[in-house]
Amino acid sequence: MEIADYDKLLGITGQITIALRFIPALVLGWYWRSFNQPIRLMGYFLIAIIISNLFNEVLYWSFLEYYNSFWKSILMSLNIGDTHFLNIIGRLIDYIFVGWIFSFTLKEPLSWRLKHISWGLIPVAILVYFFVDGFRTYGTVNAILNRVYLVAVPMLYFWYLFNSPPNLSLWRNSFFLFGLGLSVSNLFGIIMSFVGDKLNETDYVAFVKVSIFRNCLTILAQFVFAYAFYQAKYAKYLLK
């Protein structure tokens, strides 16, 4: 395969990832009335991510379609050459919702600390965005911080869960499923945060292959999220 073919395949898997986010959204809509507050927060989180992704796609299309007639002068004045400056939106969505969701499953004071540490990362991410990474790049510090957060919070819940008396099968535990979907793809993403740039420079084809694999993990996560919403009727037995 030529490099262009790998690029095309990477683009296709990225588009499939965005499209399949609507699968858990369909399950969410079907069972919405029966959901309690933390499960609805999962739903709001999912909806916010979908809206963010769609906004990115529309803006990218607009850049291509109206670059010379509208965007060129704006982007050149800001020295922006790609859409990496939009990544901060998804990261802020993570900090708003993920700790808040899992705080319902933990006892005080751990619950309070998790929620407020998560929200405290919002201004940290914004400061890093402007003054450390810069808003024109994908970002190293923010990327690693975000992925570590999305692994650490579910792991904290897993630790708490495995040190508590069992009261429900893990596969009926919406919070476990939600955390599993978040942590697996982002654990791989942490590795990519450290080696991705170097791999991109030295072996672009290998970089694209690894990126495709990461997209496949994200695709699998959508089915895990959908199953988490399907099993949400048991969530009332898991709240502290």
C-alpha cells in the first residue's frame, strides 16, 4: 500500500469512529426516562462529545470550502495551519463530566475531592493551552494530562470497586463499563503521546497503522458505552 492509501484508511476509520458514536446515543435516547442523575450525566457527556466532533467536522469542511474567500486572512493572522486548536474543547468536556460522573460512586471525602480536582483541571488546561503547549499545536502537556486523567479516574473507581463487597456483576455495572471504554483507548493513547511524534518523523506508515489501531479501540469503546446505557437499570444499586 502507498502512503496515500494509509492516509485514506486512517481518515475512513476516523469517520467511522464519529459515526458510531451515535450507537450509544440511540440506546441513550431509548432508555432516557429511566436514567438517574449520574447516568444522565454520562449521556450529556456523550452528547457533548458528539456535538464537539460534528462542530470540528463542519469547521474543517468550511476551511476547505471557503479558505480563500473567508478563512485565509484570519488563519494567517493567527498563524494557524490546522485544526489542532480545537482539541481543547474535547479536553474541557472530559474535565467537566468524567470526575463528576464517578463521584456518585465513591464515598466522601473521596467523592468531593475527585469532583473538585477534575473541575480544577479546567483552568490548568486553559493555561497550558495558551502558555505552555500553545494553541496552534496538538499539545504535549495537555495531551498527556488529559489521557492520564481519563485512565486514572476509571482506575480509581476500579480500585474502589474491587476493595468493596461485591453486589453486582461487573457486566451489569454501567460505571465499570463506562470506565472500561474510557480507559482502554486512552491507555493506548498515553503511549502514543510519548512516542507518536517521534514515530511520525521516523516511520510515518507505522505511525498511521498505530493510529488506525487506536481508532479501532475507540470504535469498540462505543459499543461498550452503548452496553453501559443498556445496563443502566442496575445503577441505583451502585450509588453511595
